[in-house]
Amino acid sequence: MSTYNLQAATVPRMSGAMLKLVVALLENAVARRLVIPKLMKDGGLTAFRQQHFEEPPSVLPVLPRLATADSSTPAAIDLEAIPAATSQPGFHFESVADYQDAYRSGRASPETVATKLLEAVRAQDALSPRMRAVVACRADDVLAQAKASSERWKNGRPLGPLDGVPAGIKDELDVAGYRTTAGTAFLSSVAATDATAVARLRAAGALIYGKLNMHEIGIDITGFNRHFGTPRNPYDPGRYTGGSSSGSGAAVAAGLGPIAIGADGGGSIRIPASLCGVVGLKATWSRISEGGAFPLCWSVGHVGPLGATVRDVALAYAVIAGPDARDRNTLSQPPVRLDGFGRPLDGLRIGVFRPWFEDADGEIVETCDRVVRGLAAKGARLVDVELPDLEACRMAHAVTFLSEVGLSMDPFAAHLKTQGLGVRANLALARAFTSRDFVRAQQVRTRMLGHLACVFADCDVLVTPTTGRTAPEILPDALETGESDLDETSAMMRFIFVTNLTGHPSLSFPAGYDSRGLPIGLQVIGRHWEEHVVLRLALAAEPLVERRAPRIHARLLM
């Protein structure tokens, strides 16, 4: 008998006047006592409170600590030695390798690319509707970086394969000279220094072209933002990008460079990667420094790369991962590895928890299953596995994530009324959680770590669809007030939340498209610190999937 018990939320979608009313009730000290119990029951918290767990709480992911590092030196990987990717059928996204070849041959220069990039950002924001992937771009700084990179290439001394390659940064991370807003209207301090991930990209020569849009304080999965405008999906501008790293997914899909940096507290890298048809990696918790990232969710948050191809993501990951003195959680980790990248899959065991895998729209299941069968034909071995307690894990992640984000917003309570209605509804729910809820959630974290240890005794990776649905439509009433749609949120996060709670690496890569031409992502989950295995599987899958061109896309090398 299957242990699968994951439930969907039964709270109806709210927007417009109804959402305004519910938020007003939730923020009223008397009325909230009448509203909260109903929402808690429908959302699953009441049943969660009735469960008993014997495990001790783990307030952070418990990871195998295989080495001790005390320096701020990034990973020592020979980027030039990373094998070239196998040619992928269909539409060709401009990759890091393409930029490197163009610069080396003289067909293009970082300066010509920077000029085209700035033109593309302006052109995409002149569309109707506006793309709004980029929220801040300092043209003078971009051109200055490009000039310096062009000189290095001209003199035969590039800093590596990323030199002159455009990279955008989610507005949750500091970029020197830019405001860090975390998608809000009230955070506005200009960063004096780069976040660690940004600094490492810059040291590798990447062309940092600005700040990318995000769902306000990263607290939902659509990408809606009432302050900066809602980013549009390049495959269908009438649909969401996914969030919260909405601008990061949209920018890569729209051709604004092959690399972007996002952050993932509950799918915020993998969901936009899936919905926008690109690749996104949430590495092992604490593998990539949070130094210089706005502190939204400490125990479930991950900084990481999105990219046009698996190799692009691998290159960015190799540059930004590793110990960092600014983030003490990173200081005890094994070396960053990419060995086996590009090697055949012979003998690799792929775990599938079939009831979970099939809990998605039919086209998604069929498309993802086709890719998994293709991987088996390449030598991988499929293994049936079980992953119990997914419903308890769903609630444990929700309690943990919302509690941490709610606490991070406490110092800004005076600005609550400036925030979107959906954000305010989520923060009101966060305030309804108790200390017992939080401790119970950390007990579930311990339990899920044990369950996954059992899973990975039988397989090397675990695969699922990335999301239960493809990109949702942006409805007109949502643009005015925002929306709260827990059914949609549940579908988007159905395969996501486990590894935020446990800290395992997980990556979304393109698996195909539905009948409307909307991208579908396949997620691969690995053991702690085994990003190289996850990337190896995704690379092997690329030739199995024919990529399609987004409706909105710039070519910077032509």
C-alpha cells in the first residue's frame, strides 16, 4: 500500500474586493479570531497540530560535514576543463560557450554585446505588456565593465569562460551601487559591496548588468509585483513567470544573457526555471554563500544560478559555490565537484515515487515520464521508492518558511500597508503560527532527513516533475490587487518543498512543452553535496528534449 498522502489546499482563490476584505479581517485583532481557524483548517494546519512526532527537532538541515574550511576562497575548479555540452535539438539558446567562441574569434566583443543588451532591455520594456524582467540597469556601469572585458580578450588574457558573459542578479542580493529592495517599495539602501555570489561572478569577468525583478519579499510563487510591474513569461506574455526569482527566469528565457542568479526558499529558483523553460539549480543548503543576500528565510533559503543550458548553470555554480567567511554555515563543506560531468549514465540509479510523480497534470506526467524513460535507455536504472509523510512535510515547510519570513519583516511593520495584499495575507497567516507549530515542523525536518537517507540508500537521484501545472494565466483582477490562490500555490510547490526543508540539492531542467507550447520542467534531487551527480543527469537529458523558441527573445551575438 502506498504511503502517499499529499493533500491539496481547499482555500478558494481570492482577488479584488474579496481579497481586500479578507486581509482587513486578518489584520483586525478581533476579526482575525473568527477568520484564522477556518483558513488553518482548510490549509491543513489543524490536522498538522493533531499529529505527534517522536523525533528531536532540527532547526537547520543536518548535513554530512566531510571537510572543514575556514577561508573565503571559492571552489578551485578548472572551468576550461568542463566538457562542452552535447548539441541539443531545436531552438539554440546563446550559451556561455557561444559567447566564449564569439569573443575568441572576434565575431563579437563584450562591448557590442553590452550595447545590444541595453537595447534589448529597453525594447522588451517598451512592449505591451512590458516584460519587466529587469528593474534596475546602470548603462554607464555596464559599458565600463564591457570595455574592460573587451581589453582583456583583445590582449589574450580573459579571466575565464565567463569573461564578458551577461549575468543578471535577483533583487534579493546586493550589487555594489544598486539598491537592494527585495521587491518592496520601502527597502532602498544602496549596496556598498557585492554579495559573495555576485563578487565571485564579477571576479570571473561576468558582465553584471543589473537587478532582476522578484515576487515581493519572495513570499509567493507567481512573480506578481505591484511596485515594479509583474514580469511576463517570454513563452506567453499573458502568463506568470513563476517566482519568486521571476526576473531571473524571464531574463534568461528572453535572451538577456545565459546566466542569472536567484534565491530559493520554497522553489523560487526551480519554479521560474520550469515555467520559463530554462535550467535552475538549488544546491545543497549552505553550499553557496548567503553573504550579502537579504535575510528572508535562514534555514530553508538557498542562493543559486539559473541558466540557458545545464553547462551554463554548472559553470556559474562552480564559480559561486564554496566556503565564505561572510556565511559561517558554508565553512564546513566538502570540495565543490564537477567530476563525472558528461560521463555516461551506465549504472546510475534513478528513484521514482510513482504516486508522487503522477500527481500533476496529465501532459506534465507524460512529458516527464518520456524523458525518464529516455534516461533509462541511456543506461540509467529506474528504481521504485517510497517517500512517506509528504503532507506533514508540506505543512512543516509552510510553517518554517512563513515564520522566518514573518520574523524578517517585523522590523518593517510600519510599512505593512505598502505591501501587496497577497503578501499581507501570508504575513497574517505567519503571525497565527505558535511556537509549538514551529517546533513540530522541525521535528518533521528530522523525520524527512531520515526518510531521504533511506531513499538514497536505494538510488542515486530522485526525479519528479518540477511543478504540477504549467505557467498560470495572469488574470485581469490580479493586476489591480494581486491574488491569493492556495490551490495554484499547492500545485506549483507539490514537488518543491521537501528539499528546502532538508537541504538536498535539486535542479529543474526543460523536459518539453504542453499542448499550448508552455514549458514543462523535470526535477532531479540528489544526496547532500552531490550537485555533480544532479548536473550529470540533467546534461544527459538535454539531447532528449527539443527546445522551442520563446515568443520574446533577444539575440545578443548576431
